[in-house]
Amino acid sequence: MQSQKKLRFPIWLPVLIVAGLALIVATVVSGNSSATAASNFKPEVSDAPRLTADKEKVDLGTLALGQTVEVKFEVTNTGDKPLNFTDAPYVQVVKGCCAPTPEVGTRTLMPGQHTTVSVPFMMHQGMGGYHDFRLHLLTNDPSQLDKTVQILSNWQ
């Protein structure tokens, strides 16, 4: 009579497989952490992306030289087509000096998704005075290919 060998798996193997599957499911369900969408989203426009910013203008008032400041904007695709940043956001100096470099969470937003654009900056000695910046958001939104947001500050 031939003996049958029984396959033995380590007890931790099934636990590891289940945990891995749970992680994959959670990642797929949550989507991209830098872009999220409202569950009850209703598009404002049809057959196009639409960029909407939560602020049109930020006035930081008087700031101390050497202080680091970060301005954050939430941008949302309120259209029913994907919104793409066609180029990296940039800051134009209207008055003052030293344009900061903005950062965007993600460069593609599906309908209803939003992300954060942050603009960190600091002025030091010799850079004081009134500053008027325009944050440019370049996208494929046909109604506004170059959306601008104003950032004002006075450094002393």
C-alpha cells in the first residue's frame, strides 16, 4: 500500500493571502489618495471638463520676513469629462519678486474629483514690501484654458 503524503501549509500563509487581497480591494475602492470625488457628484457642464477653484483671491495681509507661508487651493473637476493639467501650475509676479513654485496633488481629475494645489513661499531681508502674484492653472477646460488665482501679501 502506497502512503499518501499530506501537503502542509504554514498557518500564516492563508492569513497573509487574505490580508493581501483585503489591501488590494481597499486600494481599488479608495482610488488615488491625492484626488478624491464626492459620492453625490452632479456635473455642472456636459461634454467637457470644468475647473473650479475654491478661492479666486487670497490676501495674506502683513507677514514677517523669514516666515514660511503655504497657500492651499482645492480645485475640482465639475464637468463630466476628465480634466487634465496641460502644464505644471506656475506663479506670475505682477508686483514684488521671487515667484514660488506651486505643487499639485495630481494632474488628471476625473469628473467630480478634486485635488490640492499648494503654493509655499517665504520672503527674507531685501525681499520685503507688497507682493501681487497670479497662480496660473493651465488645463483642458475649454471655457478657461488658463485659470488664474490672485495671491496678495505684504512682507515686513
